[in-house]
Amino acid sequence: MPAEARPVGGVDYPRTYQEFRAWFPDDFACREYLGQLRWPNGFSCPECGCGGGWRTGKGLWMCARCGRKTSATAGTIFHRSHTPLSTWFAAVWFITSQKNGVSAQGLKDALGFGSYETAWAWLHKLRRAMVRPERELLSGTVELDQSLLGGRATGKRGPSSDKAPITIAVERDHRGRLGRVRLELADKPGGLDMIDFACDVVAPGATICTDGARMFTRLADKGYLHRPTPGYTAEDLDAVMPGPHLVSSLLKRWTVGTLHYRVSRQHLPYYLDEFTFRFNRRTSKARGMLFYRLLQQAVDTDPHPLKDLIGG
Ligand SMILES: [Zn+2]
């Protein structure tokens, strides 16, 4: 299947749990599937880039030029995992088939993991595979704004110190419909990292809508068409910047409803990745499509040992 073709249910991904069970009876079947996702146009050696090779008896690919043997999982988040691939697949199916995702406790209960920590680490590994900002830049018209997430209500006006500033960039077409979103945990409210973020996630030449803050004039120097709306007040937010406003309220509802506990600032970026993954595929009726996309991105991700996650 060509890399850009739209995957088809029942052909490229399982549509139901019954199909999932039938397609992936063992680790060999899982490995074959990952190989197809990783090399949709045929095996390519990660060592020398050579495009030819053959299969070994153990299901590895051997390069025709340099002779190196490669597994479909080498260099991915499944690399050197002691857990059977079929268990990983079950986790990915479970996570993507739930509309709003699962908590670590939910995953632990569903798959019978011995420890909460294992389930937690798996979720975080998979979350890292959910967003590939360098591959999919936002384009067209993009609204850029910030919102405060979490923290206790203090009864005071204004931002409190335990709220996390989230920078939101979301596409909006001429009919007002929202497209894809990108989120980032900002250093501080209204900081210049909003500009860096926009440059990282929005394609040059796109139109970026912001409020009237002076710093946003830099966007024009960075190759964007900048459309500021100066001097709006909080009551105008829905009319002027409806995209980030809506995303922000959905994000708040999701963190409360799915995660059930206060998200630590340290791990917030991973939750933002999961929200982004789900939001950007919200119109996909087929849950199997999310399964496909997550695995596809997982074989394209560096391995992240648990110690990195905890140390992160
Ligand atoms: Zn090679």
C-alpha cells in the first residue's frame, strides 16, 4: 500500500474486536503487521539505506548490501521490550477503542498488569508516539492563544501559580470549522515561547490570528500573515477567538473526566499529546483507524526507557 493512501477498514486495519483477534493471534502476526507499517514500500535497511533484502527464519529482515539483520521493532518504542508484542497490541487496541482514552488504572485492570507503574509507563510510551509535529504542520488560517489549565480555584481573579499556561494553535476554515490542533505547555503566561511554538507547528505562509499583544507582530517577520485583533475583552473571546476557546474547554473536560486526578506539570506534555491525537482524529468514525495510526507512528518513534520517563 502506498504510504499516502488512505487506509481501508478490514484491509489495512481491523474494524472490530473480532477482526483484531483474528488478525493478531500471536507475536509473529504482530511483527509482520509492524513491518508493513514501517516499510510500506518494502524493506529499507536502517544501517546503510539499501532498499533490498530478504527474510531470515526468525522473521528478521537481512540487508542485501551490508548483511545487517533488522527487526521491525528495532529503534521503536517496542525495542527491547520484554513484553510480548501481542500484549502491546492489546493495549493499543484498548486505548484507541475507548473514545476518551484510559487512565493507567484502567489499563492495568483491563490487561491484568501486575503493577500500576507498568501500565503508567506503557501509556506514556504510547503518548509519545501520538504526535509528530515535524511531519504535520498546521496550515491555512490558524488561531493562536493561551489558556490556563488545572490548579485549585482560589476565589481570586487572575491566574494562580498552580495553573499551567497552555498555548493552543488550531486551524479554522472559512466556514468556521476547526481543523487540527497543536498544544504546548508554556513557560509562563504570555511569554515569547508562543512565537517559537507557532514557528514549530505552523507552516510558513499560513495566516495566524492572535490578540493584540505587541509581541505577535514578530510573526510577520517569521513568514506568516499576521491578523491581530487588538483590544478585545474576555467577553468577546468566543466571537474573536472561538477555536482556542473551544479547545481549551474540551481539554479541561477531558483531563477531569478521563484522568480523574490532578495532572502533574512534569507529565502534562504527554497528556497534551494524547488529547491532540484524539482531537485531530475526532471525525474518524472507525476506531480501528486510530489503532492503525498509533501503531504506524509507534514504529516511527525512538525508544524511551522507563528511567527516561521518570527522570524526565
Ligand atoms: Zn544495509
